[in-house]
Amino acid sequence: MFHMSGISSLKTLRLSGNRLEGKLLHIQDDGRKLEQFTHLEELHLDENLLNNSVFASLNGFSNLKYLDISSNHMKGSLDMKDLDAFSSLRELNLSNNQLKDFVVHKGCCNLQNLQVLDLSWNKFQGTLPRYLDSLMSLRELDVSGNQFSGNLTPLSNLTSLRYLYLSNNHFQIPTSLAPLANLPNLEILVGDENQMVMEPSFHTSLPKFQLKFISLSNCITSQQLSFQLLSFLYYQYDLRYVDLSGNDFSGTLPTWLIENNTKLEYVVLRGNAFSGLVSLPSVTNLNAILVDISDNKLQGQISSDICSTFPHLKRLFLAKNAIEGNIPLCLSGMMDLSILDLSNNQLSGRLPEELIMTDSLFILRLSNNNLSGNVVPAILKANGVKNVYLDGNSFSGEMTNIDVSTFEFPILLMEIDLSNNKLYGKLPRWIGTLSILQTLDLSNNSFEGSIPMEFCNLNYLKFLDLSQNNLSGSIPSCFNPPHIEHVHLHGNRLNGPLPLAFYNSSSLVTLDLSGNNLSGSIPEWIGTLSSLSVLLLKANYLHGRIPVQLCKIESLSIIDLSQNMFSGPIPSCLGNLTLPTTNEKIIIRGNFGLVSEKDESTIFGLSKLGTLRNFDYPTSYMEEWIEFTTKSGFYSYGGYILKDMAGIDLSSNKLTGQIPPELGNLSEIHSLNLSHNNLIGVIPSSFSKLRQLESLDLSYNNLTGEIPNQLVELNSLEVFSVTHNNLSGSIPEPKAQFGTFDESSYEGNPFLCGPMLHKSCSKTDSPSTVSTTSNDGDEDSLLDIYVFRVSFLVSYAGIKGLRDAIAAKIEARDGFPADPNDIFLTDGAYDDAEKDGIPQYPLYSATIVLQGGTLDSRHAEAESSSTQAGHLDVALWGPDQSIPCRSCMHA
């Protein structure tokens, strides 16, 4: 309840963002309840917790002209009779609620003065309500972000309508805009993300409107055909802004659209199927600010006339076409040009030095073309440009070292991308003089030598990628920029321990040192990297234990320590990691806004467009990508896919002990790889809680016991492998995701059974039926039982079959894996010749020596050249690979 006094003459009341809820008002004036606010004209109730009953609280507000109830908890049906009390209302905002439909009564809807109606971002569905055609004073209507469908006929009589927003619905918008043809005042039409449909040819009425602003991007076509451009556009002559991107329009470039509309400022036709040459309009356009015809099928060369056709152009986007030839030199003379994007074409020749010297140029993007030559002289003359993207070309040569005391370096460069070129030599020391450099990418070249100490001067550096070169030496200990976030040095020949340079780097998010020659252990100070989210140390020579300090880094979500020499147990505290999805893993880019200073409708339209979709162009084109092995493949992750990725890879090490059951608490993990280690014990049943898990690899360990059947609850699992362990019992039921796995997921486990493996799960097949506590006499008799089987295998299967049979029997007897390839066979021993009561086995000893084995002194202290037929000596290497276990089988 509000207690307010002296409010009888109040005209404007703002109660926004106060968490008001339920029935809104019992406002009192000097103790008397006010039933009417006779002078109140403007009421702001947005960003509260109000529900549909709020209208009953406002019945007395008869003179209200403006009502904003957006961003509340209104839901369900909107009863139009609740609005009858507001006969003076001119603006009504009900956006960002959960309203679904309308209840319309006969004779209701007394809103004849309503000029602005905002119903955007609710849950309305079905066709537009017919009552809208009674709102004859309506000038602006916004129904964006709902689930409306059908046609636009209910709007056909709203002759006062100027601004219409239909985006993000399921409307069927005809290419002629016939339902809107009789709206003479219509100036702004925004209908992105709807369905565009063809109309019968008899719809020939010319539109009465002259639009200034139209945006119909990404409108799904109802027919699988390539549309010609919208027919009504042929009759428009006052357009200032046109966005028809992402519609698969075909044909030649519609230069007539620019010729007919000489006041056109923004032309956005990207993401269509326009083909043919890069043609230009026949008249000069003095007003064009932005032209974007990227991502089409245009060919040919860029004419030098483009500079005179658009003399005041600020942003030019021709990327993702098949444009060839040289870059026109005249572009360097366009004094207003701030963004030039010619990437992903087939341009050739050299980079004009004059272009990169242009003072107005902020972004120059020439990525993925066929440009060549030595790019360094141009870079050193970049007096005005701030972000330079020249990656994916054929630039070559050394980045020559310059005497920093005699040369004036470009001081405005903020981002440099020269990756994927043919540059070689040592990294230039002069890069350290670029005082405000934030991003440097020199990856995938042929640089060699060490990382210069001068790189320690890059105090504003946030992103460094020197990966896939031939760099050697150690990382300079002084390299610790205070704002560094992403470091990629993988695929080089860097050596030494993990550099102390990163100690206590609170801003570091990604550290990728994979594929180098780093040695030593992971230092305990790794726990000081409080923002670290991605740690990639794959394929080095690191050893020691995995430090528990990793568990203290709450932001960690991707860990790859594979292909090293780590030993000891897996820290159980890794199960405490939450593996959060954070924006910090990716590069959040700013945007250039779209502005106009020439026309009120364009200004208004651009402002509204910014609230409907993220249309603006980025201020940076750098992206964060990492490589991670999962699902039996090597994948690159970037953007929002990287943001959501969480995985741990500890494979191909020397880890021992059991798998900690605590790893079952990693509820957000997508990939877990513990393969190729020496892990023992059982598979934790707690893994059934890993509901986001897509890939689980436990292969090539010494795991025993059964596979927990609870794993069938992992409905996201796509790849599963437990191959080459010592698992036993029935494999999980072939249901849900486990119905998609075949026998290759289980091979190398001879005691697993199930229909998929073509092996019945009877008790006699299980190793659990063989006693593991037998005495020595029992062991000998157990082996003697197989005299006939051994003789049979020797006759028909040869030595390999004999080894397999012996290995299986020893495995069943002793309860640990026996590899047939580690079994040596001889055929002689003295029954009578003993030393200290131990029978001597001369061929046994000789065979071990010849095979490079080590004799156990307890069993090989005497040699003899005699053998006795009828004996078979079996030598099986023990767990420590030096002392053989001995069994004797009478053949």
C-alpha cells in the first residue's frame, strides 16, 4: 500500500522497477482512499510483478493517456473489456509479458484514440484479432516476438498507420504487400523472420505508401524456389534503409533499387543468391553510408567507379563472393571509409600500401583471398587503421627487424591477424613497440627461434596466438600482460617447465600449450589462475601427479592433459568442479551502431531495430577457437558452442588406482576420456548421473567387474568405449543410447557377454565361478585338466592358439589379465636335477634371455643342456615386467 499526500493534481507517476505485485493500488491521500486520479495522464508500471488484475485497480484513471505495464507477470488471456475504462488512452505498452490470446466482447474496445500499441514479446498465437481494424487512430503497432500466423488482412484499413513491426512471428507476407497497399501513411515496415509467399498474378494494385524504412530479412519462403525481388519495391522512390538479407533472392544485382532511391543510406542485400558481375548503379549516390552485398554469388572485378558512385560511403562489405582481380587503388582515397570487408573472395595481387595508410579506416578485412607479396612494409605504414585482418592469404617473406630507435611505428594498431600465410624467419622485436596492441595472431606460419623479450612490453595484450610455427626455447618469464585472456602456443617446439610468467595471472581464461616439448610437473601455482577456464597441455613431456590445486579453479571447464607421462591417482577433488558455461571463454565483441542524421523515420527505425535484433556490425572479427578430442574425433570449438563445452581428457598417461566415484558429480560434463592408462577397479555407478555426457572413453585400462547397467540412463551419450579391459558379466541393456553401440565398444574383454557379443551369459562363462584362493596343488591340477586341449591346439591352431588358450586359463585362475604375447614356451626341464629344491629349466632360461627378459635368480641359478620330453614350460611376465611367473603343464 502506498501512502501519498497532495497527489490530486498529479499528471505523471513512475513506479517502474519496484517489484510491485498483485492488485496494485490502495493509494491514500491524507487518510482518504482515492478512487479517481482525475488529472493523471502518464503511468509507468513497467518491470514489476503485476498480473492481469492490475486493470481492475486502474478503473478510475479516466484521463490516462500513457500506460506502460511492460515486463510484468501478466499471462493467459487479455480481456479487452478491461481496457474500456481507458477511452483517452493514446499509448499502451504490454510488451514482455506472457499473454497468449484476446477475449473480445461485442461492443467493447473503446480505444478510438489509441495511437501506439505495443504487444511485442508475449506468447500470442493464431491470427491477428479482428478488433485491430477498429483502431483507426493507430499510428504505431508492434506485435514482434510472438507466434502470430496467417495473413495481414486485419491491418488493411488502418489508414493512419505509419510504423509497423511484425518481426519474429509466422505471418505469411505476400511479395506484393497487397494487404498493406491502401495504407498511404506507412513509412516503416519491419517484418524479419516471417514467411514470405508468392501471390497470384492478378494482384496488380499499386501501393499507396512510399516507404522510408523496410527490413524483411530471413523470411522463410513457403515454396522451394528462388524469388525474384519483391515487386512493390519497383514503385518505391523515397527509401532510406533497405534490408532484404538472407532470403535467397536470385537474379542480377538490383542496381535499379539504388537508382530509384537517391536518398538511400543503407543497402543490405547480404545472404542471397544474386549472381553475375559486381555491377554498379548508373547514377551517383551522395547519401549512401553502408552497402552490404556480401555472401552472394557475385563474380568479376571491383570496378574503380565504385569510389565515385558512393563518394561518402563509410562501410563497404563485399565478402563471401567470387570476386577476383586486384583491390582498386581508389579505395584509399575514400576519406569517409571506416570499414572495408573484402574477405573470402579470390582477390589477388599485392596489398596497396596507400589503403592501409588511410586515416579514416578503422577495420580492414582482407582475409582468405589470394593476396601475395611482402606485407610488412604495408603494416609498418598503418598510420590510421586500427584492426587489420590479412589471414588466409599467400603473403610471404620475413618480418624484417627494424631499428626501433630510427623508425616511427604505427601506434594505433589494436588488432593484427596474419595467420595462415607463408611468413618465416624470427618473430620481429618491433612488435613490442605497438603500445596499445590488444590482439596478435601469427599462427600457422613458419616462424622460428624464440619468443622475443620485447613481447613483455605489450601491456594491453588480451589475445596471443603463435601456434603452429617452429618456435623453440622457453617462454620469457617476464611475459605476463596484466589483461591477457587467451594464450595459444600449441604446435611449436617450446621446451622447459611451465613458465612462471603466468603465475598469479588473474585475467587468463585460455592457456593452450599443447604439442610442445614442455617438461617437468604442473606447478602448484596453477591454482592462482583464478579465471582459467580452458587448460590444454596435451602432447608434452610433463610428468608427476595431477595437482589438487586444479580443483581450486572454479572457472575450469575444459582440461586436456592427454599424451603426457602423468602418474599416480586421479584426484577425487576433480569431482568438485562445476564446469561452468561462461562468456569469458569466448571473445565478446562490441558492435558499431547504425545511425542516421538525415531523416526522422530512419532514425526512429534504426533505434527500434536495435531493440528487435542484434543487427549492428562487430568492432572486432577475432574469434576464440580451441581444439579438443572427443567422440573419437578431433574437433574445433568456437563461439557459443565453445561457451557450452565442458570436458576432461586424461588419456594416454600412466595414471593408476581406481576411478574416483566423485567424478560422477560432474553434472555438466560433455566429454570424459580416461583411456590408455593403468586404472584398476570398477566403473563407478555414479557415472549414471552424468546426464550431459556425450562421450565416455575408458578403454585400454585394467578395469574389472561389470559395466553398471545404470549407464543406460545417459540419454545424451553418443560414443562409449570400454575396450581392452578385464570387464566381465553382461553388457548393458541395448536400449536408449546403448541401443546404438555395437560390439566394437566392448572388444578386448573376453568375459563380457550378451546377445550383441554373440555370447551367452551363463555362469560357467564368468570368471567369478573360478576360485582365486586355490593352493598350488589346485593350480597344477587346474592346468592339467587342459592337457588334451593344449595338444589339440598345438596340432590345429599352432603356437598362437596355444598361447591364447594358456593366457585365458591363467587369467581365469589368477584373476588378472594375461597377454598371450607375453607368454614364452619351452619344452624341457629336469625332474631330477634340482638346486636348493628348485627344478632347473635350461630352455626356459635361454628363451627368456633371447627375448630380452630378465631371469629371476630364484628359478635360474643352474643350467643344463638336457631336457625331458613330455613337459611344457610357460613363462608369463609378472606385473613389474621383470620377474616371470612360472607354470608347468604336462603335455
